[in-house]
Amino acid sequence: GATTQTEKSISFDATRKTTKNTVSSSSNLSESSHKKTNTVVNNSINRANQDGDDFKGISRTNSTSRTEVGSRNSIPSLEMTTIGYKYSLPGRKVECPDFSISKNKWAFSIVPEIGAYYPLKSLSTLETNELFVARKDQEKSLEGLAGSLYLRAAPKKWPIFIQSGISWHRHTEQMNLKYDYTVKDTIQGIISITVSQTGDTITTIWGDIIQEKRVYGQKKVHHSFRLVDIPIGFGIHKSIGQFKVGIDAGILFNINMTSNGRLYNGDTTFAAIDALPTEVFRKSVGMQYYAGIFASRSFGVGELYLNARVRFIPQDFTNNEALIRQRYQFTGLYLGYVINL
């Protein structure tokens, strides 16, 4: 009987040691996996702490990760909880560019503008004659006036703007004709008389008498142009203290051009443009280009600016059939006021 109890005791102890070793081995594996999980979680927590994220989601996922590892004790389970952990973190907000037309993202304004410009004229002809020489020497361009109204849109986060509207320009040409010439005239008259000693007329001879008359003076005659355009422009600026300095450029579509007045027609005569047998000037000069540099400053409820601008007009003002071709480029100063809507 003693022998049997001893054998059972030894068998029980061996079984207990085997079981203990197995449990200890499983525990060690569990602790090893658990430590790895904690390391992954803690590293992720540290990264989230640097990004300033919320820790509530981390704590929940941390607990879930421990439960998964403790219960299943497998690497795939760890990967799944790690992936779940990553997606459970509140992500950093990423703002994508938004170009939608919204008043929250764009600033809209009305821009009235007035200006004065000088038209740079050039005359050309295929055949030089007195008419061309007289106009080139004595005809000059006068300063023009301009007025425009734009609708401007500018993104609030960028120092740029786009604008479009309607513009009006008018300038005049002045022909300051100075003339000085001699006119010869022939009349019939007595060219010779023969008188006797007693005073009696004996013979009278009639013939041509040539007379010269000097004609001189000065005439000022004008003709003018009016242009109506639709401008489309783009501008960019930079703030320098209380001022903004920038450049703008764009295109203009001429929708109408009218001309009136009188043109020099030779000698001392002038002819009305409407009465000429052929149409001298165009009804439109098509597409044009402009560029300028401006400075602005806040004034009242808006912004006041001064713009030095040039305008390039590729098309002649005259028709192709005209003997004298007339072309312009404009340069001027423009004053505008930006009224925010």
C-alpha cells in the first residue's frame, strides 16, 4: 500500500510539473506576445501624442488589443487589431483646394474707374502726296477720356483677382491748318490810253490785267473716335506696408467704334466723314491687349488705386481701301475705387 501511494504521489507531482511547465510556457508566450502588442500600441500612442490626437480611441483599442492577444494568442489577431487601431485614431484634417464660387471663399467687388490717356498715332500710305504730308505735319492727337465699370472677384487666400465689365474711350484729332498762298486773277481793262496835247483822248487800248491776291489764315478742324469695349483682365499684387503694388493685364473686345467730324480734303477744304463717298473708318477694331502697373491703398469703405496702363491695338482704325492708314496705341493714367460687396 505504501508503495502504491508513493508511485501515485510521484506521478501526480510529475503531472503537476508538466502542467506547470506547459502553463508557464504558454504564459511566457502570452507575455511575449503581449509585450509586443504593448510596444506597437505604445509607439502608436507616442506618435498620436506628437500629432495632438485624442487618446480616448487609443485606450479603447488598447484594451481590445490585449483581449484579442490574451484570448487567441496569435499573430494574425495582432495584425488585425493593429490595423483596427490605426483606423480608430482621429485623423488630422487635410484641407483640399476648393475653387467653387462661394462668397465664403471669394471676395466680390464693384470697381468704377475713370482715366485720361494719350493716343499715339501713326499715319502711313502707299503713295506720298500733299494730302498725306499736310495731315502728318499739322494734324495732332488730343488727350482722351475713359470710363469703365468692372465686376471683380478675388480669392480670399490669394493676392490675385479677375475682373470684367464694360469700358468707354473717346479721343479727338485736331487739324491745325495754316495756309498762306497767292491767288492770281485776270480781268479785262484798259491797258493803254493815248492823249493829245490839248488833253483829248485819242486812243484807248483794252487788254488782260493780271491781279495777285495773298490768302493766308488758320483753320482748326476736328474729327473724333468713340470706342466701347468689354475687357477681361487678371491682376496680382503684393502688400508693402499700407500700400499694395501690383500688375494687371488682359484683353479687350471692341464691340463698337464710331467716328465723326471732318477730314482734311486738300487746299483749305474739309469734308464731313459721313459725307465721304467711301467709308474711311471701321465699325470695330476687334481684339486688343492691355497691361499696367498699379498702387492702391485703403480709403474709406473701399480701396483707391492709380494705374499706369498701355493699350495695344493691332488693327488699323481705317478700312483697307483708305488711301491713308491710321493706327493707334494708348497710354494713360486711370483712377479707380474698389467697393467690396
